[in-house]
Amino acid sequence: MLMEYTVRGLAGQIQFPTLITGNEAEPISAQAGQLYDALQYPKEFILLTEEEGAGGHCEGLAQSLFYQRAYDWLDRVLR
């Protein structure tokens, strides 16, 4: 059932700032780029690299780095 879920056609309706993240080691990050491209509202894409230690699903091998970048983004956006 999960494979049937998609935001295709709906991403353009998102009307708030959005952070999209990905990492070099995860093939699904290509879909993150597609979502980023479909967003119309302010958006940011952060790609964590293998050199930084990022990898695994949802940047699981670099959680501290992910949280640092995500919270820095929130600090900028929510001011």
C-alpha cells in the first residue's frame, strides 16, 4: 500500500516554507529533488554528504548533523 502513496500533483498546494533533505548514499533522495522542484512556496534543499558521515535512510547515520541543519533552518524561518 505504501507504494501507492504519492504527493504527485499535490506539492504545488503546499503553502508554507518547506525543508527537504537528502543524502548522497540513499537512492530515494532523487525523489526528494522531485518534490523540491514541485514546491512553489519558499523552500530549501539540504543534501548531506558521505564525507560528512551522512548515509542511511532519512540521514540516520548523521542524526546530529541532520538535527543541527534542520533546527538552524527552523531558526531562520520562524523568526
